[in-house]
Amino acid sequence: MKIRLGFVSNSSSSSFCLVGTSKKWIIDELAAKEGLNFGKDGNDVLSYGNCSGNHVIFVGSDGPEVVGIEILKLLEDYNLKELRQIFRDLVKDKFNVDVPIKSIDLHYGEWGNG
């Protein structure tokens, strides 16, 4: 069995590892507060499956399905429980949105572009 440990430079897909939420009302509220419009008439699109706001990242295929913070650099210093609290605190501080801790989890995957 072969295991790929790096990135393929000519790949049309993008990987992500976030702590955040998939709750639609939170995604919509944070997108609005970031000044992003992903609706049918919206100009903002998910390029390679993601769109970075000023403080959070939105990922999805046709529209944002998850909003969170990238954690790869944080994994060495924090566990999942702490990362969930970091996301919750950031969203409360930057957006004045109180995200229930039980709706925050680890999200990972890959979305392609065409």
C-alpha cells in the first residue's frame, strides 16, 4: 500500500483540516459579518472549495458547508477540546456570535475544482 504524505503540485483538489461548525445559521451569519455573499446573486465564490474571510475559512462544493479555523499549525500545542474553545472565543470576540460548544467539531476533507 502506498501512502501520500505531501501535496500533488498539479492536483485540482484542495485539502482542509478545520475546527469549526457546519450549522447553516452560523455559516450564514459569519459570512454576512465577513462581508461575503455566497447566495445565488452573490459575487463571492468558493475557489478550489474554500474562501478565506478576515478571521475564518469557509469550505464547500456549491456553497459554504463548513466555517472554521485552520488547525494544522496549532495541533502541536493544543488538543481538540482546546481548539474548539479557541474557535468559539474567536467567533465571540470578532463577530459577537455565541456558538454552542457542542456544534463545534473537527472537519476535514478535500474538494476538487472541475
